[in-house]
Amino acid sequence: MDRTLFNMLCKKIENVSGFRVYGFYESNLHTILNRIAEKRLSSIDDIIEESLKNTNLLEDIIESLVINETFFYRHENQFRAIEDVIIPEIAKNFNNIKIWSAGCSTGCEPYTIAIIIDKKYPHLKDRITIIGTDIDRDALAVAEKGEFSKWHIRNLDSNILNTYFDKKDNVYHIKENIKKMVTFKRHNILHDPFFPNCHLILCRNVLIYFSQKNIAHILKRFINDSLVDNGYLFLAPGEFTLLNQSGYTPLNIQDTFVYKKTGDITDITYKKPKPVINFKKVKKDINALLLSNRKDDALNYLHNISVESSHELKDSKLEELMIHIDSEDTYNLEKKLNEFKYSLKDDEYFFLAGMYYYLKQDYRNALDNFRKAAMLKDDYVYYFYQALSLKALGDLENARVFFTLALKFLNINSTFEPLANKEAIKKIILNHINFKLS
């Protein structure tokens, strides 16, 4: 592949969509180009040259790059603030209310707003316009159908599910009365005209993919072209550092940040600080979020740290994988393990693969991967889970052997200590060594 051509395509993508192609996204772009080249029986360089001239092909590539990670009530604290404080405040001061979900992906965000209105403020339905926009046509097609998987609705309680969705063949169809409340439109947030007279804008997990210059441009347009005076802007947790200029007043409402328009901006310069990552502090913050049962906020925090960093942080990836293990989320563990595979050491990968099978109660495959990990590195966690797998398979004699090995290496720190606290497992190991396994 011609690197000069590839760089030209990356620059073209950013100029057209604002999406910065770097790090993991370069690898993702290469995969997309390779898939198109194989399908057309062509070379990657030929595909790049065509995409630089062919607008339709370029748009297809951009849409494939966009990450459509979304679900209902994502960052639940923000939706509680919208439900309890923001909507009543706007309704008190304005007759007609416009809400814009920018970068809405498959529509979970604007539909969540619609559910909140229907559930708590049905008398406002005729006064409220909800617009959902995205650059990805496929994502918008899903949004307009209103059909969602179990993944999208995982944050919803049974009452909301039963009231607002019909389930058929493991697909959750949102009710027609909610669908009618949201209008979806294709929109390029970098170049297309903005929607005027908005009282509430949600632009979450979007700006982190943009350059400093484009972030400043978009924030200025939200103020000058979209928000009414005293209108509100929500970014994602972890994105609030992107917004540090005049025209916006930060407010803390129910333990979440929201920004309120306090005036137009005539000139705006944005300089994104180069982050200095203190991962000890990050881990402390992550643990605090997890203790508050805010897993999704913890994952979003880790993701934003990686994106804002000048390099991909392996520590944040390992932390994310351990969060999925701790919550026994095998779906995302498998997904992220495949995504992060080439960032991990071999022993780390085999251990995490073993944990995937262990959580699935496939103890033979778990044992095979734990053995591979332990062959590459002496680690008490590797030996401990190898022993647990043997015990689950009924091989009590060999389980005792590996419990003993785990105890032997207990004084050596492990990357995966959060999954096997030393003091806790020491008691377990001693119990199994000193007493008959049962």
C-alpha cells in the first residue's frame, strides 16, 4: 500500500467529515479498504485513488469508519438530569421546544428523550420537536425502523420494555407513538447547516474524534447558530474538558455536567491540552464509578482517555477488559478481546481468552488458555484460575498442585490482581492445600 496515498485519504476523510483517522482507526481503515479491494478484485491503492475522486465510495468508507456504539439511557445520570430538571426548566420558559440529538447513530438517544417525554410529560408532546441526525445512512435506516437488539436495551427495566417495545424473534420494536415523536435526518456536523432555535442539544461521544480546529468550529456553531439563549448542551462524561471557552457556563446538575448558553461567541480559539495520564488516579476514579454501579460511565471514561491521549493506552484496554470480566459481560469481553488482541502480550491474551471461557463455564477451553498463559509467564493469577478450572472439571489432585504454584508466586505482582486479590485468594488457596478439596 502506498503510504502517501493512504495519508491523502485520511486527510480527505477529515476534511469531509471531521473524523480524524489515527491509531486504531488507521488499522480499521486499512481493514475496510482491504475488504472493498477483495470484493472488487482490485488493489488497495486503486481503491484509495478511486475514493479520492468518487464521492459515493468515499462516503461509504466514512460510514464504515463511524463507530455506532449506543444504547438506551446511555450515561443514565445525564438522562435523569434531563428528566428531573432540564425539561421542566425549558417548558417553564418556552412554548415550543426543539431538541437535537447530534450524532445519534441508530437512534437510541433521541428515542430515550421521547420515552422520557411520553412517560413523565405527556402534556408537552405537542410542544416538542425531537431531531436525530447522523452521517451514517445505515445507522439512520436502523433508527427509522426502530428495531433494536438485546444489546441496545440492556439498561432498560421491565416496565419501560413492556410499555414502549414489542418483542418479536429477539428483536425489540419501539412503539409507533414513540417513533412518531422523532424525525431523523442525515447530517454532516462539520459542513451542513445547523438547526436553529434549539433548546437542548446532545452531542455525546462525537467531538472526541475531531481535530482541535474542528472541535472549536462546531462548538462555536452550536452557540451562534443553534442554541437559544439559556439553551443547554450535553457532551459525554469525559468530554467536558473539550469545552473550556466563553459562551458556555458549566453546571453540575444531579452529579452530571451540562453546559448552558450565556452569550454568542465572536471569536473562539481552542487549544486542546496534551493530557498527562496518571493511571493510578484513573484506576481510582474507575473504581469509584464501579462502586456506584456506573459501569457504562467507567467504560466511557476509559475510552475517552485513550482517544484524547497522544498514543493508545494499553493500561486502559486491560482495565476495560477486566471491567467486562468483573461484570461477567462475555459478549463485550469477546468483542473487545478481538479488537485489542494485537495490543496485548501473548500471556495476557491467553489468560483473558481463558477468562472468557471460564465465565461461559467451558472449563476445558478455559484450562487450555490458562495453561498457555502460565507457560509464557509465572503469574499467581494464571495458576489460580488454572486450579479453579481443574477443580471445576473434577481433577482435584492437579488442582491442588496449581493452587500450590499460585501460592508460591503470590509475592510477585500481577497485572490481573484486581481479578484475584492476594489476601482473599491466599485464604482460598490455603484452604484447598490444607484441607481435602470438595
